[in-house]
Amino acid sequence: MSGKLITILKISILLILLLIGVLQSHCAPGSTAEQGVSTVAQSAPGHDRRMTGRDVSLRHFDRTPFLPSTLFPTRTPILRSSLSSPLTCSPASLPPTPAPTASSTLSPMPTEAPVSRTLPEMATLASARPASGLSAVPNSLPTPDGVQREAWVPILMYHHIADSPPDADPIRRDLSVSPQTFEAQLRYLVGAGYQPITLRDLIYHLALGASLPEKPVILTFDDGYEDNYTNAYPLLKKYGFVGTFFIVTEPVDRKRAGYMSWAQIEIMSTSGMEIGAHSYTHPDLRGKSVDYIIWQAVGSKEAIEARIQQHVRFFSYPSGRYDEQVVNVLHSANFWGAVTIETGTYQSSRWPFELQRIRVQGSDTLNMFASKLNLDW
């Protein structure tokens, strides 16, 4: 009898040891399941994590085409926890407020440190959110058909449509295209057979093969300067053009001189102009926390949506600076694409968040402008 008990005990101990081993293999840190969850939370599909934080184009990596609203019908883990709780970044971690400089001219938006604010001041998210459903731009794209497409579409990049002030520095002069020059450029585009489209038209073409005119062109305007409304907008209407205006929302919220008001932005949106987001304070977004990028990019998006009652689907990287984490946040927040300052006209369904543009400079002659559009049709 005692021999049988000893045998039973040995078998029981062996079974217990086997069970413990199985449990340890499933619960160990770094297991395949845990790594899979971590990967989903940190990276959008098709992006190589080695690129995070580097100021280079991500284009040379072979990545799967993606569109945020189709692959992410709901917010992904990268945003879900952040948007359901208060921002974790503290005002103390932000750079100090830059000292004002004496100048009679309107300076370009800063390219480095944002203005330091308290969290209540920081949130354009505090703007009244729309009570009714947003209109005009669909909430989500139709499912892409999986075909990789490319198109040669010039996306023109403007800033000021105004004469340079007498005391303007070289940067301001470079960013300023006079109304007379701008009108001459519009006349050239019309005479050369170019037809205006929006970024939404381009994305539908890349995703689904929607038709484009024979010679499409997109006009974009960065920062939200008031001369975009007083000078560019009337000329666009005169020549039957549509423009895409990327708004930095902090100066609009604070009614800073030289920038458009919300009323002016609403008027342009109602008349058919496309409105995009350009951040809250125009900082360098590289190397920033997810919450900081959400505040800057998604916060400006939602503030604009609350005012114009239309979905904002496109983003312009402040000073053209971004890294993979910025792309991931935009992707997860249901942006459809983003424009860069990388020179070119080649657009691909593989890179909707790295659309190339052509910088139009104040010193460009009409011949120089035409040469920038010299595409092999």
C-alpha cells in the first residue's frame, strides 16, 4: 500500500512541475502575444520602427499602402488611452516663452519652440465641439482596392500672398508672393490647361483610381495668414480655383494680428475651399511624446472641425519636420494624408503621408514658375 502511495505522489509532483512550466512559458515577459500588442500600440502598418526620430524621408522603405479611416475604423491603441484621459505632458516640460522682438512686420510662424502655456490654455480641444454631425467630407474613405498607383501632380506651396514689407528679412521676402504675381500665376495655369483639384481628389485617385483631369494642380497655403483671405481667396474665386489652407490654430484662437479669424476661415470653407490642420503653435514635432503630438495635431484638427462643421483630413508638417511617430499619430487619428516640403510632383498610394510639394517663392519670375511645373505629360 505504501509503495502505491509513493508512486502516486511521484506522478502528482511530475504533473505539477509540467503545469508550472507551461504557465511560465505563456506568461513570460516578451512573449509573442505581448510583443504583438506592443507593436500594434506603437506603430502603424507599413512603417519601419528604425526610422523614428530621424529627419529624413521615410519613402525609401517598402511599405504597405494604408489609409487611416479604412484600416482604423476606431481609434487605435496609440490614441485610445491618451484621448480618454488628461494629457500627461506638463507645462513645466515645455520650452520657455520666447522673448518678443521689435519689428513692424509680421514674422513667419516659429519653427522650433512652442509658446509655453498652462494645460487649460493649451487645449484648442476646449473649443466648442460640434453638436451635430460634420458634413461635406465623408467620415471614412471607401475601402482601397489594393492597387498601387502613382500620379504626377504638382502641389504648390504658398505662404503670404502680399507684398513684402520694406523691413522684411530674407525669409519673409521668400515667403511673400505679391497679389499681382499670384494673379499672373493663376492666369498662366489657366492658359496652360491646368485644372484645380483638392487633396481629397488626389487621395481618392490614389486609393480607388478615381479619375483626375489631364493636368491637375493643387494650391496650398500654410500658416493661415490674413492675406490668404483678403488677397488669395478673391483671386482663387475669380479664376475658378480651389485652394487648401493649412491653419495654425493658436494665433487664430488668440486673434493675433496678421492671421485669419475663425469667421474668415468659415467663409472660405463654406465657399468650397479645403481647410487643413497645421498644428497649434507650429513646433518641431520630431522626438516629441505621443500626447504632445496629439495636442498639437489632433487638437488643431478638432478645433477647426468644431468651427467649420466639416471633417479635417489633411495635415501640413510644421516646417516640414516629422518623424515616424508623428506619422503614426496622424494615421491613427483618421487623417487621410499629409504634405511635406520635399520638392517634387511624384505622388504615390504608398506614401499618402509624404506628399511632395513645389515651393513658390517671392522671387520667382513667371518663367521660373513655369519651369517648376514642367512635367512630362
